[in-house]
Amino acid sequence: MIKPDLIIFDCDGVLVDSEVLSCRCLSEVLAGSGIEIGVDQILDLFLGRSVAVVLEHYKGSGLNPERFSTELTAKVRAAFRSGLGPVAGVGAVLERLQIPTCVASSSDFDRVTFSLSLTGLESHFDGRLYTSQMVKRGKPAPDLFLYAAEKMRADPARTLVIEDSVSGVSAGKAAGMTVWGFIGGSHYQSRDGRTLLCHAGADRVFARMADFWPNQSEPFDGRA
């Protein structure tokens, strides 16, 4: 693929550096329900997955879904207000892109809009936000990426996905799309993200938004 017709960005860990913050919040809320699990284990189990997956994983443990969701949302919002930032360099990438873009995230719609608004990235997508709430199956199933491509009227075979999780990479490849794995988020500082995402099938893995295009002589519209 020389030039994609559409670029789909994941949100958490790709646009905003949120994964460590949100995993800490999840660990604390689960601990309040008697479930002890550390941030590293949460990253292994739930990175790139929806809250529904967390609830299903702990089904039968006595976790109250409504209370859990309410507490997690409140804690995440507080943590984001005080500590969330955009991924370094992503604003410059988005400003220079001349290719249609959208967001496809496992987070719920309110959290995505909140995150993008806090970090000043919301205007780059102008409502082109798609979340796991909109499809029957979340990542690693291909449904969300196929739904986003359909809404954007793009051919999956000419769509580029930017993802930071194994489940997201798997979803993009299952959708027949080209997938670049991004490992520049703080959650990969002590983890071998390159190996993880390569094994998941990523067509390329990169660690800096400054290196978004493999050939740095290319302009940010993607033309060769």
C-alpha cells in the first residue's frame, strides 16, 4: 500500500498517553471490590480491551457491574484531568495529514471525547469517532475497524490502522487492513512492545510519532 485512503487511529496509547493512568485506576477500583491485581497484569490481560471484557472476566466474583463502572469512570476522569497528555508528536502528525482519518477505540464514546478534548486533539477528527459500543464484538474481532471503514466509505484493503495493543493489531489484521504498531506510550517503557506487536501480525512497529512515515522524505499526505 503506497498511499492509504483512510487512517484509523486507536485512541488510548496512540493519540493520548493514557494506558498507565487508566490501568492504575482499574487496579484501585478492583481492589475496592476485593480483587487484587497489579498494573502489569492488567496490561497483559486488558490492554486494548473494553470495560465489558473486564466485567466478563470477573463474572461470578461478586463484582457489582453498575457500581464498578460508575467508580471506574469517576476515577479515570479525575486521573485524566490531572495527568493526561497527548502522545508526543501526534499533534504535528495530525496537522500535516491530508488523508481522511478517524478514531476506533475500545473505550466508550464519552471517555474518548473527554480524552481528546482534554488533550486538544478533538478538532482533528470532527466527530469521526467509533467505539466498541457501536458493534457487537469488540477487539480483537474485526467488527469495529470494519464498521469505521464502512462509515468512512473506505476499502479495508486500502486502510491503515495505528494500534498499540495486541488485540488491536489482531483486529486490524482480521479486518484485512495494514496495521502499524505504535510503542511510544509510557506503558511500553519496561515491556517489549515490539516483539508483542510483531508476533500479533503488525506490518511495521515504530516508537516515535516523528517517524510516522517510514521514508522521512515523504510528506505527511503519504504520497510516495
